[in-house]
Amino acid sequence: MEIIPLNWDDANVRIEELGQRHSSGKSTALYGMASFPAGIRHPEQGYSAHEGVEISFILDGVFEVETPDGIISVAKDHLVVIPAGEPHATRATASGRVAYFLINDIQE
């Protein structure tokens, strides 16, 4: 077991990778926390995409998750699952915090 203390910055975007785990040689998971002040978009321009699935649990705040297909609003207690390779951006409409997990399959 590992217990990780968390520190928040409500004035700036803060994305902090907290760890990485490997599961029976088949996948790897990165996990961390992110905090966003209201009005901030990440990334500032364009989209980001990841090799693996991104799973984010909204701890508090309100966010707009943007993909080329449109914008979806999410808030506290929502779970957001973004498929591998899907372009996306996030804008905080009210300051908030997110716990995220990036899960990648290991290619042999």
C-alpha cells in the first residue's frame, strides 16, 4: 500500500503524476492529480491525446470536455473515460480537481 499526500494550487493549472504501476506484464498505469482554476483550458490550444485510455474522476468543480465531436459538461462525482488516441481538451468553468489514470497495454 502507498499513501500519497496531495497539495493543491487553485491559482494555476497543476498536473502531477503521482506514480506508475505495471500489471502482470500486460499493462501499465500512470496516475495523478490535476487542479484547474476557473476559465483555464488545457491544453491552451488544440487537443491532447494519449496512447492509452484516460480515466478521470471529477473530485470537485465543473469542466467542459471538448473533442472534435463536441463539448460535454461534467461535474463532481462524474467519471470520464476517454479512449486511446481520442483528441480532447478540458476547460474548467468552475475551479476543480481531478484524479486521473492513464492505462496503456504493453505491446510484446
